[in-house]
Amino acid sequence: MGVMPIMRVPTSALTTKRTTYNWISKATLWAYLVWSLECIIVVKVGRERLNNFQKNSNKRFDEVIYNIIFLSILIPHFLLPIASWRHGPQVAIFKNMWTHYQLKYLKITGSPIVFPNLYLLTWGLCIFSWGLSFAVILSQHYLQNDFELWHSFAYYHIIAMLDGFCSLWYINCNAFGTASRGLATNLHKALESDRPALKLAQYRHLWVDLSHMMQQLGRAYSNMYGIYCMVIFFTTTISLYGSLSEILEHGLSYKEMGLFVIVGYCMTLLFIICNEAYHATRKVGLEFQVRLLNVNLGAIDRSTQREVEMFLVAIAKNPPIMNLDGFTNINRELFTANISYMSTYLIVLMQFKLTLLRKGAQKMVKAITRAFFNATTPMADDFDDDDDE
């Protein structure tokens, strides 16, 4: 899709870097071509949406808001070169860290890291991402009156890209959990070996490398996932306001159902990212720490006890946190914080909406009253004329 044009070095090449990134590589040139072709339809649809937004500026905000929602979904496409390609070298570093880690893991433990059903999972998520993209966008075509079919071609690849980033995050978080479980299983075997202190020191270095990889994941994709979260927050808030305000005025219709589809889709993506990061952090950090705390120190020698203590200190000093390069930590707290912020903004916006509805109702009552008195005044004048006669 040209989203992250990294390349795998052939196994015959005499280098330890299995993944590379270059601004003029074949993959990058392909990304330039794909992105440029996609820009044609995206710019055309975006221009029409912008024209509709300007033409409808005199209409109610609730009617204008639909153009704002679908304009915001187009933003990630234009930010792709800045948010994704610019961090290509960091992504290559992250991939090479995995390669080196698996080799080091094999040398120390004597067994490779086995990722169950990885091939089927990656291809399945790829197909599912595109299928979900078609389902979400086509639902908007059938539920939104002004969403023309040819507009959908500007959104398919964007929604599929968002789905792909969510799938990538899911796979990486599960990989961290799988590596941590394998390391924890071999930890007990190391404590029963002839030289447990030496083995424990090697496993400590493996764990620290795993923690550094989790931090590198957030660093490599910081801009992309940061923009990802902001687009989800903005789109969800505006969609909720648009749907609730329309329901208050006109009741539930297909248009509001379309907005609820967008809200459910965005919140599901955000929950998956936050929830998987939470589980990865817990498996690599807390659960591994609990295993070490359950070690019977009385049954091991002094050097092994010292290694266990150093292991616990290493976990405390290198917490396995999924952090977007210092911007924010990805965990369940981020999900609840987003819901809290959305609720605050929605309450403020709905207060303005209710105020406008009350003012509109008062104007209507005044107009009806004025029309009633205007209609009864001529009748009163007729009665006065009859009395005079």
C-alpha cells in the first residue's frame, strides 16, 4: 500500500541488518507512485466536500458538520509522508531489533521464539482490513444522502490503512507477550540448571532488550499513531454531536445511524490499541515481576539471589511502557481519558444546542402569538363598526 516502504535484505547479503529504509529504494518509489495516484481522487473529493462546506455556510451547523466529518477522515492521507515515511529509519531499527533479539534468544535458550499461526494471522488481518474498509464506507453511501458512490473511492485506502495500523499494533503486542511467556518458561529451567546465576544474567539482558523494543515501537510509529488518535478523537466527538443533535430535532434516521457506525468503528480501533498495549505491558512487566518475586530465595545460592535482585531492579528501571515518543502512554487509561474528554466537549456542545432550541421555540411561540393577535384585531374592528351602525 506504500504506507511504510521498508525492504527486507536477501539472506545471501553479508549484513546483520535484515530490514532497511532508503528514500530512493524500489519500495519507496512504489510508495511515491501509489500515493500520487491516490492523491488525484482524494483531492477531487476533498475539493467537492470543501465547496459544499462553503456553499452551506449559511445553513445550520448540524447540516454543515457532515462535510467536516468526512473532510477530517481525508487528513491522514496527506500527513502520510510526514507521519510515516519520515520515521522509516526508526521502523527499520525496530525490525532489526526483533531480528537480533530472536537470534540472541535462540543462542541463550536453545529454542526459537514460536509465533503461532503468524502467517495466517497477518494475511487474515490484511484481508479483514480491506473488507472492513469496504463495509464501513459503503454503509455511509447507503445511509448518508449526500455521500455519492464515487466519493467512496477516496476513502477505501484510508480506512484500510487505519485498519492495517491497528492490525500491526495487535500483532506486535501479541509478539511481545509471546516472547515474554517463552522467556518466563525458560527462566524456571535456568534456575534448575547447574549455573543459574549466569543464565539469569543472560535472561536479564534478554528482558531488557524486550523492554527496549517496546519503547522503540512507540518511537518508530509515534507520529502516525499520534495523528491516528487525534483523528479518532475529533471524528468521534463531532459524529456524536451531529447524531445526538439531529435526534433531538428530527428523531432517529438513517443519517444518524451512519454517524453511529463511524463512532463505533473509531472507538473500537482506539480500544483495541489501548487494550493490547495494556496486556503487552502487563505480560512483559508485571507478570514477569511476579514470577521473580515467587522465586524461593532460600533454595538458591547467594550469587543467584543477587541476580534475582538485579533482575527486579532492571524491571523497575526499564518499565515496558508503550510510549509515543514522550507524547503519551498507550494503555487503558488513554481510552478512559478520551471518553472523559469527549463527554466534556459533548456536554458543552449540547448545552449550546439546547440553548438554540429554546431560543428557537421562544421565537416560534412569539410568532404564533403575534400572528394570533394580528388575526383577531381585524375581527375586533369589525365588531366596533357594527356597534357604531
